[in-house]
Amino acid sequence: MSYTYGAVKPGRSRNKAERKARLENERLLQEVERFRQRIVSATRDYADILEHREEQVKAAEARCGELAGQLERVRADLGQCNDDIGKLKGDNSMLQSRVEDAASMLTDRDTLEQTVKRQHGAIEKLDRELKVARGQVDAKNEAIAKAECAADFGGGSQIEELTLKCAGTTQLKLLFNEPWLLQTSHMRLRGDVPADREGNTLTPLPGGKQLVLMGGHSRTHDDAGRDVAALSLDSLQWERPEGARRYAGMHGHTATSISRRLVVLFGLRGEEASSSASVLAADTLRWAPAAARPPAGAAGAAAQEPTARLSHAAACVRERVYVFGGMTGDGLLLGDLWSLDTDSMQWAQHATFGAAPAPRKGAQWGACRGAR
């Protein structure tokens, strides 16, 4: 028997290849089956996961709806809270105003209590003065009774004087935030009593014991404008000083007391307004020579002096008499301010600032010391 090495029969090798291919095919089929099973399992798992996710999404959507509703409710509550805060702020402002009013009322109460305490002492003092006044009234009534008994023996003037004194009044009034007892007395004047008039001046002399009446316009006495009369406050006696009578009538003037002098300014002299200034000595009641000078002007410029006027206002501050306003003889109202230095008798015009009073006539003003 002979063998040939390195050669295989064709049928045998083909069978072997087929078996190998079948085995490989079976293996591949098994692998495919395993992959298919794994895919089916994964598909089921993914389906379960997707279903679970869908349920979670639905739950989340439902939760979002609930949260949206809660958000709307929170917004509504927030709006209500804002409204409540606004109301509370308004109430707080009202309460703050009431607290401030209460504090002001407490302050006013304390001030009122202090004022009442001060006025209590003043009222007690006034009560004592009223008792004294009642005693004086009783004394006057007794004097009147005695005077009536003596009327048949020439006591008529005494009765008249006592009657005038008893016609006075006593009133309690509040002045300058303090209680004052005001007594009004009627007295019988003696001597050459001046006639009734208007447009005159009545000025106290230094020392407070005499009043000087000057000028004026009377409907019954044409010569009243020339009068200069002095009233003694001790004896109530009118006197006509010699040499004091004016050479021409005047009214609408001013007479200011300063350093034992009466400075008489402007006024209507006869039928025309005057720009003159006169000085009456307080101790002798005689006219002193004086001539007011206009203010010094610039070089080469004419000096000016106050316009002639009447019904002006005059007041004394130290050694100066300040004059405001008045009316010219033609009826023009004035609103300028001048001052007269009574030592040098020189005029000076003043420029003022702020809201100046309107031009006027018939005004009064005075120098104020302290609070009165």
C-alpha cells in the first residue's frame, strides 16, 4: 500500500468545512438570539423607564399647576399685604400726628399752668387793689353824702367834682399776656379850658407833670390853631403861657418831646402845608430860635429837604426825630422816611429795605423799649 502525504481528498475536506461553517453558524445564531433577547429585555426595560418617566412628567406637570395656583394665591396675598401696609402707614401717620398734637397739648398745658400760676399771684394782687378801690368808692360815697348835706351852703362844685370821680370805671383786662386793672377817671378841669378841636397835638413834658396842647382846628373858635396851653396833672389846671401863642394857626402837625424840648414839625399853617421845624423850650414854654437845615448835597448839587406835609407820623429815637409819610397840600400821599438831628437841626433822608408800607396819612408810630 502506498500513501501520498500532503494531499486531502476533496470530499472529506468539504465536509469538514461545512461542519465548521455549521458550527460557526450555530454559534452566530446563538449570539444573535442572545442579542435579540438582550434587545427585547432592554426594550422592555426602556419601555418601563419611559412609562415611569411619563408618570414623573405628569406628576411634575400636576405639581407645576399646583405651584402656579399657589403662586397666584401668594401674589394675591402679597397685594393684600401691600394694601394693608399702605393702610397701616396711613394709620401710623395719623397716630404720629395725634402724638404730635398730644405733645403740643402737653406743652400748652404746661405753659398754661405756668401762666395760671403767674396770674394767680396777679389776681390776688388785683383782688387787694379791688378791695382798696371799694374802700375808695365807699369813701367817695360818704363824701358825696356829706357834700349833699352841705349843698345848701355853696357846695355845688364839690358835688360836681365828686360825681365826676365816681363816674370812673375799673376793668380787669388782659394786656401783653398779663392781667391789668384799668381805671378810667373823669376829672373836672380848671382854668382856661381849651375849646373842642381836632388835628391838635397833646404832648407830655419831661418829668411827666405837664401836658402841652398845641394847635388844632375848631368849628367854634377860628383862632384855636394858634393856641398853646399847658395842663398841670397835679392840679388839673389849664394855663396859657405868655409868649407861646403862635403867630399863625396850625393843625395836622406833630410835637415830639426830646431832651426838654418840643420839636414841632410840618402841619398846615393857614391854607398851605409847611415844611418848617420849630422848637418849644420845655422849662420856659417859649419858642427857641431854630431853623432846620437841609442835608448836605454833593459838590455842586443842590441840597434837598423834606416836602411840605401834614398828617405825618413822627417818633423820637435818642436825639433824632424820624418822620414818615403824610400828605402834601395838594392831597398827594407820601411814603418817604426822613430824620432830623435835633442837635445840629439837619435833615437826612433814609433809604429803606424790605416790604415798605404804602404811602399814607394819619398814621402813628413810636419808639419801643422792651416788649411794650
